[in-house]
Amino acid sequence: MKLKHIVIALSLSALAGCAGTAEQSDDATSEDRDWRDDCIYQPSVRGYRVLDAQNLLVDAAGRRTYHVVLRRKAYELRSSMGIAFKSTSSRVCEDFSEIVFRDNMFERSFESIRIRTIRLLTPEEEEHLLIQFGKKEPEIEQTPAPEDVKGAEVEELDTADND
């Protein structure tokens, strides 16, 4: 009986950690948000992009993009046909959820790796990560040609007359 109460208490505390997230307004900056509280509503997932063996971007409904960092490297992630999330609820949260993928295309074995962090990104943060991981070329700003400004001429002084 006592073991049953302990198991229920642990399960409820794990679910409360994911369920206690509040929606952020679009004008909130990353400094205003507590990034540890970001979770992904699993049915809203629309796709993903692999950045490297441990980092990926998950695209969700509402033009939301999340940076997901795995607990360890998954070298087969780039060549996998797809991923799935394993969670006890419809919310995918860090430390409580896992990512599942087929580790070899020809075998029927699947690999499961726990998620270390999930963070909701702004469009600027998403672009910075894509550039950082070499998935996008940085935009080069062209400097405008110098314009002639009236009254900005340089007048040379003749120092020979002062002697």
C-alpha cells in the first residue's frame, strides 16, 4: 500500500513538471522566459531538422520552433527515416521524454535517447542556430556606397605662408 502511494506521488510530480508551463507572448525575449519550462505539445509537431548528432530543431504548429538537445549523441539520427517522441502525456518535456528512431535502416531495432533540454526559439535564435551549425549561410550586408555631402569638403591649409 505504501509503495503504491510512493509510485503515484512520483508520477504526479513528473506530470506536474510538464503541465505547469505557461504560454509565452510573442514579444517575450529569451531572457524573459524560463527556458527549462518549455515543452512541446506532441500533436502539434510538424517536422524536424537535424543540426548534428545531439541537436535538432522541431517545427510545431503556429510557426513555433524548438531547439531539442539530447542527453547523448545519436550518430544514426541523420540517416533515420523519421523520429517519434516517447512521453507519458501529450506534452514532450525535457528530462521526462525521449526521442525514438530506427538506428539502422535494415534492422528492426529502435534507439531511444532521453531529451536533455527543450527551448522555444525566436526567429532570430533559429536563424543563429542554423548559421552556427552550418545549415544556412549568413546574410552578407552590403555597405552602401558613400554619398557626397555638401559642406564636407576638406580644406588644405598652406603651412608655407606661416614661416
